[in-house]
Amino acid sequence: MDIQVVKGNPTEAELAALSQVLEQLQRERKLAGVQPDANLWGAAHPATTFNPHAFDSAAYF
């Protein structure tokens, strides 16, 4: 598991402890059969695709 420290200066022991905790939580989640949250951010959706007639009523001067 890769962890990037963006602020502070943790010791190697603190990083190792954090890695162990996160890996244990990940194992427990897999064993429980919990599916990851659905994240459809950025996915194409028919309602959000480009509509060429969206601005037909616009008046250009």
C-alpha cells in the first residue's frame, strides 16, 4: 500500500502502523463481501451528452 505524506513528518513506525491498520480494514471489507461505492463521476450519461439543438432558440445579433 502506497501512502503519500503531504504534511508533517511521521516516523517509519507511524507509517508502518497506519499501513497495517488500512490493510486490515481492506481485508475485513473484502471478507465481508462489501462492494465498493458506485462512483460514476465523469461517466457519459445520455442526459449529459452534447445536444446540437440546445441553443436553436438563441438570437445572435
